[in-house]
Amino acid sequence: MNYEQRKILEEKRNLIEEKRRKLALSLPHLYGFKWYDWAWEFFNHTNKMGLLCAANQISKSSTAIRKNIHRATDTAMWPKLWPKSPHPQQFWYLYPDKNVATSEFQTKWVPEFMPKTGMFDRTPQKERNICSKYGWQAYYDKKRIDYVEFCNGLRIYFKTYAQDVHSLQSSSPHMITCDEELPSELYSELRARMFSTDGYFDMVFTATKNQEMWWRAIEGTEDQELFPEALKMQVTMYDCLKYNDGTPGHFTIERIKAIEKSCKSQTEVDRRVYGRFVSEIGRKYASFVPTKHYIQPIALPKNCKFYAGVDIGSGGQGGHPSAIAFIAVTPDYRKGYVYNAWRGDGIPTTAGDTFMKFLAMRGNTVFTMQLYDQACRDFFTIASRSGESFSNSEKSHSLGGEIINSLFANDMLFLFDTPEIRKLGGEFMRLMADTNKRVAKDDLIDACRYAAVMIPWDWTAIRSMPTEDDIEKQTSKERTAKEIAEWNIKLRRGEDPRDSGKVLWREFDDNVRFWNEEYGT
């Protein structure tokens, strides 16, 4: 190749590079950043649902944003994506709240990904032909981002998880994207918004909320799996060592190892580095492992003993719902099964309503014990007048929590995998140890706890169970002068020195506030 030929090739290469540079500046959502293999796959997938459970800070949100801008502006894709309604009017992009949405739009969407400069920055016009297809304009409501409108007429609305379900019951979006883990109770309403549009649902998140529905979607197998037709990806930091063109990514093995060392636990490593759906440190019922303790409904063993727990609430939109749980225990008291349950979500209930629901669920089954929350005297009165015997429940959360955790830890208690009992499993997964009773979502747990505590479990089946001699040695060891002083102080304060007084009094205060709120006082 002679000098002239090399010069011509170099000029062509410079022109191509200049064109690429301008495209990267003008259309950064397409050309401004390199792609990882997993990001390119998620960007291009056309499944009706896409779930990306990933490590932190690997550009999962950036991938979702780029995909939304691309689908909003490339009108040539529309007939293939939405053959029944090929001119979409709106997408929804959901963040936890409006402050997060506004911050993300101003610091990430606009500077990094929205089309830029010259013809690409034109305000949408009524006469679309005078505006580039990449023109857009942002609209705010009270200084918070509301929506972006493109020249083709499509709008991307910014919705939030903080909005109640009723505020999401408007319009019919063609695509919904959730940035971070969506509260499971909002999913059905969002999905229903797209029935008429045959729309698409994507969610990119790091699992931090222990929600049973998303655990089933990501980690569930066979009968436990939800949304089997969805594209599901679990992405680790190690998937970001290089881009799909072979160049180094923004993580190195050394950096990842340093991040692993900075995590406080293996659970944090699994979640933050490997993108796993793992249980949160600090769960009150940490021994509950859904992969072990959910089972398909079975024929209950003969001669089972049956126990029932009833938690009475006012229900409705603002009150705690009533809940009922039935446990069958084997004759040797070594295995128990929560085989039936009910939680009256959103249903206003009186004590009489809850009692009638109990009778309908029980049928002809004869229960060894029927426990109820004795704070609701109306329930006891109604049951007694109907000839039904109910006993007071053991109200101690600490005692009940220890028993249920021990049952799960030793594989002595199992939940039938049915829609209503999944609500109980969801409570076990999500309830944190430091959650205040007034706001705790533990209504089915309470009902289950009332029943479980009164069952005479055969704890000798547990390996390494302490002997009576061990217990005697532990309780009879000599106390130091400091311990004796602390013991006497607790006695003077009216606390049980054998237990944590703070915990017991906190439970008492929480219960008082809870029932005051239920009765509107």
C-alpha cells in the first residue's frame, strides 16, 4: 500500500471516528457507553417480563434507562413490539419516591443518557414533522419530575412506590419499569394496567426486602417458581470484568475482593457482590428457610392433633387484618404442619365476622386447643355463647419467637405451599427483629404463634438438647456482686430478672399502643 492509499484510509477512519464521536455525544443512550454481555442481553430482550437481580453499582439502572429511551424514540420497533396497538402513548418508570426520581432524572438521565445537542434538543411541537425524533422536553410538578415527552408523542411518566394502589389505577402504559425492588402488593395492579396494551414489565434490583413473591420468582424452582416465562438474570460483579468488545470493565478482581472484605457478613457478600436473593441479617424469624420449610400439601398423618390460633383485628384499609392459622401436629409431637390459614387483607372485620370465618374454615375438625388474643373480649363472648371453647394465648413475643425459630431450625414445622399460607411465609421472611409492633406486618405470625406455643413439642428429638444437669449447672452457678446488684435493681423495677426487662416492657407498651389504635383511642 502506497502513501496515497494510506492517507485515504486514514482520512476515512478519521471521518468514521468523528461520526462515532458525534453520535456518542448526541445519542449517549445508544453510543455513549460500552456494553457488558448481560446488559446487552437485557437491553434487547423482548420477553413480556424481565427480572434483573444484580449486585450493587454494576449499571443495572443505567441499562434500564437506556432501554426506555431507546424504545421511546425508535418508532420502527413499535409495530413488532406492540402489533395490536403500534403507537404507544406512555411508559411508566417507577422509583421508590419522587425525590429519588427527580434526583435520578437530573443527575443520571439528563447528563448521561438523554439525547443531546442541536436538533436532538428540540422541544416537542404540535407539528411533529419539524422536530427530530429525538427531541424531548421534561415537565415538572412542584419542582419534581412528572414526565418526559418526546416529539413522537410518547411520554415516560415517573411513578413511585410511595403512591397508593388507587393512584396507579389510571391509564394504560405500554411498558413499566421498576428501578429497585417493587413492593409485591403493587405488582398485580401494575400488571393489570397493561392488559389492554399487551405491555412489557421490567424490574432491575438488588434484593433487600425479603419479599416472598420475588424470592419465588428469582430463586424458586419447580412448583415454587413464579413467572417461569420471564427472562431472569442474576448478575455478579465478576460479570463486569470486561465489556463485550473485550476491553476491561469497571471492576477488577482486586477491587471485588476488597469489596467482599468490607461486607459485614456472607449474606452481604452474596447480595451485594453476587446479586443473590438472600435473607436479611436481623430477621426476627431467621430460621425460616423457604426452600426447606415450604412443602406441597400432603395427606396429614393419622391421629394428628389440631391447634388453632386466632388474631382479631379491625381490618379495612387502615387497621390490622384479622388472621387465623391451623396447625396439625403428628402424634409424637415431632412434626407440625400449617395446613390452613387466612388473613383478611383490606376487609373490615368485627369479632363476629372473624368467628364466623373460623367456623367456616374449621368445618368438622376437632381441635385440641383453640387460642385467641384475649385483648378482644368480644370474640370470647361471641364464641362462648355459641358453645365454642377458646383459651387465652401466650402473648410474649420473645417466647413465641424462640419456639418458632427453634421449630424451623430443627425442621419440625412446615408450611403447606398454598396462596393464603404464602402470606404467612412472606411475614416470616420480611419481619425484622427491631420492627415496632404498631407497624409490624405480623398478623398471621401472631395467629400461628398462639397455636405453636401451646403445642407440647417433643424437644428431645433435637440433637444436642441440653440435659437437666446442664440446665442445673447453668442456673445454679454463683453470681458476681455486680450480677447480684443488677438482679436486685430489676426486682425493684418490677422486671423479671431472668429475662430482658427492656424487651418485656417494650412488648407491653407496643401492645397497649396497638390496641389503643385499633379501638380508635
